[in-house]
Amino acid sequence: MKIPFDLPRLKGFRFPHEIIAYAVWAYHRFALSTADVEDLLTERGMIVRRETVRQWVNRFGAHFADCVRRDRPAGADKWHLDEVVVPIGGAKY
């Protein structure tokens, strides 16, 4: 899991930037809703409202979305098919 932590110093936030980074990263990386991110953080023992997650996503989301897109492998035009076994009428081809 590569979470970009290169955010500027976050003064005035109740939670450390690692938690904010995790919430925004999970939202963008797995296409979760704010309620899902709220549940993930609750499972880890952090009580965060979904409105707070939404504000974090609006504020820091562009940076994280760029990082997630950058880290994904590029799409290729060619598909390489190794081995395929297809049973047709009981015979394997």
C-alpha cells in the first residue's frame, strides 16, 4: 500500500496527517463512499464523521487522485494469451 504522505504540514486539524492521508487515499484508491471510509476508520478505532471525510476529500483529493493515477500501470494495446483450455463437447481444445 503506497499512501502519499507528502502533504504540507496540517496545522489546525484534529487528526494527524497519516489518518487524513489514509482516509483520502482509501476513498480514491478503492472508489469508496464517505460512509465506507467512515466505517473503515471506525474499525481502526478512530471516530470520524463522513462529513469530515468529505471535507478532507474535497481539500486534498486532487493530490491523492494524481498520485493513485500515477502509480497505476499504463494500459496496453496488446493482450498476450498464454494458455487457454476450452472444453467443447467434452473434448479439451
